[in-house]
Amino acid sequence: MPRVRFLGFVHPMKVIKVLVTTPEITWKSPDIGLDATFTVQIRDSAVQVDCETNRAGPGDFIHLYFRAFDLSRASVDLISFATGIGLTVVLETFIDERGVGSPMVPQDPGLKSVCTAYMLGDPASYDAVWRIVVATPALFMALNDLITGIILPHQGARIAGQILETIRDLVSPDGLKPKQKWPHMRQNLRIEEAYLKFISTHATGPRHGDRSHIPPDITRELAMRSWVVMNRFLEFKKRGGAPLPASEFPMLS
């Protein structure tokens, strides 16, 4: 059976030297026919997750990575809980079944095309949006949540719903009740109710403590839609709070 390995670190490394060895744990995913056995070892805050699996094709990597990350993070979270020290796990190298190592970066390249509110190669546009973001704590916290969804995909549904409500509140005048804010948000950002309902429906359970599995294709769609909503809100703010023009922003349905 193929054996693969994930390597990384616990940060901040200078605060505490984490030492953990877990027993083997078997994980089965009948829906995709993938089985794997994992062991987590952490020495001086260096993380090593070994995995023996029934297969290790290109499409299996993301599932094995998520589980390796979950197991190593849970192991370190127990250290944090017992010490009161905030620790973070980063897995940054993958060793395949041939022993060949490659770097890992949490990313979703498809999301970068969504960002039209500013360009990294245009300092003026970046500066304009930066000033908008840092002036509103609720906005920069929502933006950080959005990025967390890339790093921690299991939290994607909860984050998408949370971002939706944050932008709903930011785009609407003070004094309105939540039910009154939704139409205001849809009108200004040119988004139909069905587009937003897809997000809110899948986010309801996770936001109320339901940790049931959400398929990766749904999680990906939630990320894409919440990314689009955030970009439209930044465009809205960049235009001084004027409704987005139909000529530039087709109605999202």
C-alpha cells in the first residue's frame, strides 16, 4: 500500500517545544473508496504525519491532506487547551509514495479571478481599498475570515454564512431590522435571493454547531460565492456607496 508523509511545524516555535506521538488511527471514506491509517509525531515542534493508504492518486491528495491537518491540529489543540498557549499548525511539505518532496501552500487559484475591486500591480487601487478595509473593523475581520476558509476548508460553510451577514449589515443603513437589510443588500450589490440562499442554507447547520460532513464541491461553491459577494461589496464601497451599475455587474442568480 502507498505510504505518504506530511511535514510541518507548530508555531510559535520559540514559545514551547511541542512533543506528541499518537497511536495509529484509521480513516475510511466510503463515498470515494479511500482508506488510510495515520500516525502523528511531533518533536521539538516539528510535525510529521505518516499515512498508509489504499491509493494515492492526484485526486486523493486533498482528502489525505485535510485529514492529516485535522489530526495534527487536534493533537496540538490539546496542548493549547492544557497550557493556555495559542499554537498554530502549518503543514508545508508533502512526501509522495516515491519519496519525492514538494512544497504545499493552502490555495484556490480559481478564486483570484474574482477580485476586480483592486489589482496588486496597481498601487493606487490597492491603497484605495486598503483604506476602506482598515477603516471598518467588521470588514477587515470578515476579510480575514474569508482567507481562513482557504486554510481551514472545514470551516468554509460557517465562514460563508457569517460573511454574508456581516456584509448585509455593512451595506445597509442603521436602524433596519435584518429582514429589511436583505433586499437592500441585494439591490445595491445586484444579487438575487436564490444566490444568497444557497450560502445561508448550507451555513445554518455549521453556524449552530452541526459538524456534519459537507461535500468538497459544496464547500468550493460556498467559497466562490462568498468571495464574489465580498468583491462586490468592495466595489460598492469604492464607488462611495452607490448601487453597482448593471452595465458592469450582471445580476447574480
